[in-house]
Amino acid sequence: MTSDLLAPLDLAFWNMESAEHPMHLGALGVFSAHSPTAGAHAADLLAARAAAVPGLRMRIRDVWQPLSFGGAAREPDPGFDPLDHVRLHAPTADFQAVAGRLMERPLVRGRPPWEAHVLPGQDGVSFAVLFKFHHALADGLRALTLAAAVLDPMDLPAPRPRPEEPGRRLLPDVRELPGRMRDVLSDAGRALDIGASVALSTLATRSSPAFTARPTGTRRTAGVRIDLDDVHQVRKSVGGTVNDVLIAVVAGALRRWLDERGDGSEGVAPRALIPVSRRRPRTAHPQGNRLSGYLIRLPVGDPDPLARLGAVRAAMDRNKDAGPHRGAGAVALLADHVPALGHRLGGPLMGQAARLWFDILVTSVPLPSLGLQLGGNPVTEVYPYAPLARGQSLAVAISTYRGHVHYGLVADAEAVWDLDRLAVAVSEEVAGLIDACCP
């Protein structure tokens, strides 16, 4: 396997990272164990299988060649040792507490940027695995593919072949120049539109100390599992999509939490970035992030749960009508127009600017409906975790798996010391929505 240059957005994630603000994704899978030694056996399986997965052997190195000066590339690590990446920990009674401490540790940049931490349960009937993948190595869909490669085999549909791209010429065909000029003008118009939307999104914002506290680089995680049937009950009664309901639950939970901690929710409307994947399902894409996003204001200040859901639905509909290529949420698309050296020099500044762009990340990670297993031990819960950029205190990732919705919460441990209370508020908000729409 030869090396390949990082795509612009991957390069941005690679250069935004700092020791205090690692840019890795995470997923905590909880397994039902067939025996007290199932965790140790799982660690052995993960190490053995990782050696055979090409994508897990790829490290990232700097590139200083003339045409990609300041860039970075993936290449096979000649010294790859899966035991550097798969670690068996001591038994624990609190998977989330351990996951929080592990999420604050950056991945080692000189070797393939991923880890799998096996956490045996003290009860002897469960264990958990925390997967960590650097965002430059994988987005949510790519991380799922890599994780699935070391779990027990599943009968998944074969990916559709990706059309071959035409070879690149040193000089453009003169007949293509008019089309290229239209593309340049379109990109310029898109950039102006995105920039103006970002500027407007910063106006009339009522912030909360929970979102503006000084970051410390510490991490805390929490997980919430709710019944998917409850979400469908709300959706069928009120309309909209499952995702609309899940986002509205976040808004209502934030309201409950802010009021309880004494910050107050009146007038609060945090800007939520909703990432949108530009990958086509079951299509074999190359490695790399293919993301855009929607930016909406969460109606935290509205006391009516159904009005909050209606506001979220209307905001998401407006974003979908405009498409994922325009608006403040599409800033990620501008990465394609920044030279490699610009990403290297401007990466730290972009990381610090995230706070000016949005207040909270709310993202969904798709999971297969088939049962996941490791060593014959079935997965019972899956909690995804999103990275926190500098200035971000809280991120919410959501996955749906076998009849349940899992909310994975990641927060700065000092800024959001009461994350467990927010987790409780998520469950309370679901119950409140059901009472409001289905009395």
C-alpha cells in the first residue's frame, strides 16, 4: 500500500489538534460477557485482527514536496505493532468514568492514530471497548468501517464500486476553461455566502457560562439510552423526522440542566452545528472526511416542549431546502480551497475560532441494524463521542442501535462538572415530550 495525501479537511483536523484539545472520535461499546475472561479474550482478538486491516496500519507523516509543501500523507507504518494500540485495563465498575479519562489523552502522532481500550467489568458479566480514531484518519462512517473490521464478521451488503476518476493532466484542456471559470465563480460566491452566514450567526446570541467557560483540556463522558419506540411515538404524533425529535430532546435537556445548575435558560439559543455526511451509503469511497453541516439555534429558552420541537423541525427544513453547500454550517467545505501550508500555519487559529462559529456540536453516527459481536459476546450499548475543539465545553453524539437511541456526551470535565445531571435531563425530556404530545 502506497502513501496518499490527506484531503484538505483531514489536514485541517490534523493541524487543529493540540495536546489539550485532541481531535479524535470515540465510541464506547458495552458487551454482554459470556465469561469473566471475555474481556481479556476480546483484547487478544482485537490485536490479532488489527494486524490484518490495512487502514489500521496507516500512520500520518509530514510532506514537504513542492506541490504539497506543508501537507501530510498516510502511509503504511513499517513498525506497526497492534499491541501499541490495543490495551487491556483493570476491571472497573464505571465504564463512563474510565472512558472520560481516556478521551482526554491525545493519540500518539508518530504511529497509526487509533486505539482500542478493553475495560473488563467488575461484575464479570460485561466488558466495554473504547475505540479512538483521529478525525484525520476517519469520519464517523469511516471509523465504523474500521471498527467493524476487528469485530466478529457480519453479513453486510457489498459496497457499490466507486467510479474511476479520470487521470489528472499537468495542463488543462483549453475546452474546459469556461467550465472551470464557472466553478471558480461558484466557489467564490459560496465562500461569500458562508462567510456572511457565519457573521450573522454571531449576532444576538445569549450565551451561558456552560458554553463559554475557560477550557481546561480535561474530559468527562456520560451515556444515555432511550427507547426508539418512544421517539417514533413523538414523531408520529407531531410530525417531522426522528432526527428532529432527537435534536429537540437535546434542546429540552439543556433547558432543564441550565435551570437546575442556576445558569438560567431564558433567552438562551445556542448555535448547534449538525454535521452532514457527503458520503453515499454503501459506496466505497477513499479514506478521508467528506463533511458539511447545518447550523441551527437550539430553542433552549422556549418553555413549551412542542414549540421547541416545531422550531427545530422548521430550522432543519430550512437548512435542507438550502442544501449542505451553503450557509454557516458549510464552513468545512472551504477547507478544499486552502493550500496545505495554509492549513499547517492556520490550523491552531482555526481551532481557536471554533467557539466563534458554534456553541455545541450535535452529530448522529449511523450503525448497522445487524447485531455486533466480539468473540461471540453481543454488543448491548454503543455510545459515540465527538471531539471538543478549543473553546468548546460540550458535544453530543447520537447513535441508533437495535431499538434504542444512545446519546454520548463529552464535556470539559471542569467546565461541565455536572455532566451526569445533563444525562438525566435527556431521559426526563423524552418523558416530557411524550406527556406533551400523547396525553
